[in-house]
Amino acid sequence: MSPRVAALSAAALLAIACLAAPAGANTEQRTHTTHQPATARAAAPKLLKFGQSVLIKGEKGNPLRITPVGVYYHRPTWGPATKPRNTYFMALAVRVTAVSKADAMPLPYGSQWRVKQGSSAFTTSSGKATSAPWVGRAQGAWVTIHPKSPEVVYEAFDVRVKGGVLEWSGPDGLYRWRIPASNAGKGTHEAVLDAIADYEGR
């Protein structure tokens, strides 16, 4: 073999070795990283008392103060009435106050109410929540709220038991309230009761 060919062969082998080494090192590093223990998740926000207020951004970005003020559990007994898929329809009454400019509650695709009961979570579209008798008959989140004129709007859930934890999640963060395990919120049930009576023909 000529000295020139030998030199080229040695150079080629050296280049291959240099290219192979980082790949092996990267593979080892990736494997090592894959087996690293998962970091602990941040602790959930503390539970607020039912009736405590928080500030969120409305559909147009204006500040709204939201306050859960009432809860009502309904188990239909009228024959033709739509029954919940779980056990109860739950009406959540929320007082909404516009802080500066008129706005409405954010649409569900960017923010969301949830009721957590044990390992289960229920949204306003879980089960047959959209068929609760007050949906479309009592004020919902579509209502425009004007400054100095707070409104009470109603959300519906289809839940297994009474009580649980209410969550609001959105771009502003996550807020949590302990839900009373019995009907609560004096003066907030009338619209729901009227809607139920209208729906069930009483």
C-alpha cells in the first residue's frame, strides 16, 4: 500500500471514530435523562371558602369578579323529565361583577368550571348537564355584565354525590372552593326553582 493511501485510510478511520463518539455519548445521555425521576408537581392552590371572590378576565379581557354564592341539587321525579346520567343535577349560582368595563364570562374553550369528587371531574358538558331543567331558562354565562350592576348566572353539572371541590381554570390561573354538601345560598334558588317548575309543568 502506498504511503498516500495509508495516510488517507488512517485519516478516514480517525474521522469515523470522531463522528461515532459523540453519537454514543448523546445516546448514553438521552438514556440517562429518560430514567431521571419525574419532578414533583406544584401543590394545588389552597381551598377558598364558598362565597370568596376572585378576579378573572372576561371574554373581552376586562376584569370580572366572580363569586360562587349558591348551590342547588336537583333529582328529577317527574316522569318525562330528563334524568341526570349520574345522580344529581347541580345548579351553581355565580355572582359576576364588572370591575371597570362591561364584559361577559369567558367562553368554555379558554376557561372552564369543574366539579371534582374524589378521582372524578365533571364539567358543564359532562353527562347530561346541558339538559338540566334550568339551562336556557335561567341566566347563563352569556349575559353581559355592566359596571355597578352585578348579575347572578347559573352553571349546570351532572354529578354523582353532593359536595366536592369547585374549580375554575383559565389563563388567569386555577381557583378552588369547597362546595357545600347541601343546598346553600339563600335567595339564589328562585330562578332555578322557577325554571324547574316551568320545565316540569308544575
